[in-house]
Amino acid sequence: MSEEKVIDIGKGKKSKAPMIITAIVIVVLVLVAILASVKIVPAGCTGVVTTFGEVSDTSLTEGLHFVIPFAQKVEIISNKIQIYEATADAVSNDMQAVNTKIAVNYRIRSEASASIFREIGIDYKDVILMPTVQEGMKSVCAKYNAEQLITKRASVADEIKTELEAKVNDYGIEIEKFNIVNFDFSKEFNEAIEAKQVAEQNYLKTKTEQNQAIVVAEAEAKKKVIAAEADAKAIKARADAQADANKTIAASLSPTLIQYQIVERWNGVLPKVASSANPLISLDLDDEASKTDSSTPSQNTAPAQSQSNS
């Protein structure tokens, strides 16, 4: 009896083992199916659903979603602003080879994610952006000469951006910004540009020095004119003052005052040579002499008349 019970217990244990394994497998498969049915679309992205490889027209927005496990897959398409950097070769209208480094900021519109994935795939940068950028660079650079490409870089970049927008907008790609990082020309052209810049700088320096010299000369000339005008005004002022003084002196002079001044200044010594035309001092002697001379002839004349009468 005891041996039979041992045999039955062993058979019971062996019969339960496959059931446990099967249950574990089923649980694992259920967990895998649940995990496969749950898809999370990150922020700023769109989920493109494919059912056995066929792209659905409906895209998943950001967040948690459930799909048919093993039948449906979700491709994540970023709708954030991305950057595409590349080098582009072109030729200016004066036949200068131009090697340009560019940077394009772009984004995929969320509503266009499914069509881009269906028609282009995830390599849309190489399929759409790269050839479009190369073509735009060539067509726009051909409108400008090499010097204008440097001096009008912003205008060139805006024109290339406009061309890119017109060509990729239908695909659902938006160009946010187009930057020309650098223009690179041949060594000979760079040396010619440098020489031209040096010449222009020297010319501007010379022109500036000439203008400064002219300004200094004009300032000196103005100073001289101002000084001459000041001297002339001073001379005129002195002359006017002297004339006014002379008028005042002349108005105050009289013969009596003049005689008084002569007497005041006479040192008491008679001059050795004197004349009536320029006397050192006048004491009215000429008047007395004239009176004496006029009286003398009358005395001489009377005896002569008396003699003749006798």
C-alpha cells in the first residue's frame, strides 16, 4: 500500500509541471502583447502607424496610444526644428568658384508626417533638402559677382531661403531659417580682395589726412582773418579816439592860451637865432615895431616940406 501511494504522488507532480510551464508562457505572451500594443509618442513628434507595412493616413499625436500588437508598428517622426548643415559649390557671375558652408533650420509639419514617410521615407534630408539646397545655391550665386556675395550675404541668404521654401513646402517641410556660415573662394581671389581692401584703406586714410589738413588750414586762415579784423578795429578805435581828442584840444585852444603855454615853458634864455616866422616866444614886439615905423616917416617928411617952401 505504501509503495503505491508514493508512485501516485510522483505521477501527480509530473502531470502538474507542463501546466505551470504553459501558464507561465501564456502570461509572458500576454505581457509581451500588452507591451507591444502600447506606444508612446514623445513630445514634439508624430507617430506614423503602419499595418503590415501599409502606411495609415492617420498619425498619432504625442502621448500614450494602443495599437494592434505584432500587426501594427509606429514610426516616430520629429516635428521639432532640426538643423541641416552641408557644403555647397557654386560659381558667381564673374566666374569665381565659391565653396559655401550653409546651415538650414527646418521642421516637418505634423499633418505631413504620414505622407513624407510614405512617399519619401526617413531619409528625407538626403532626398529632398540636400539637392534642393545645392540647386538653390547654384541658381542664386550665379546672379551675383564674388564681391557682392560677400557684401550682400544677408540678401543672398534670404533669396536662397525663398527658393527653398517654394520647392519643399509642398512636401510638408518648413524652412525656419537659412544661414550662410562661410564663403570660401580661391587663394588668388582672396589675395586680390585683401589687396583691394588695403588699397581702399590707404585711400581713406590719405583722404582723411587731406581733409584734416584742409580743416586745419581753414581754421588757421580764419584765425588770421579774425586777428586782422581785430587789429583793424583796434587801429580804427585808436584813430577815432585820437581824432576826438584832437577835436577837443582844437576846440579848447585860443591865442591867449597858446601865449600862456609859451611863457610857462620858456626857460628865460633868448634864442641866438630867431625870426618872426618861427619865434621861440612872442611878446607882441612886432606890433610895437610896426607902430614905431609908421610914426617915423611923418617926422622926416615935415622938415622936407618946410625947406622946399623956403
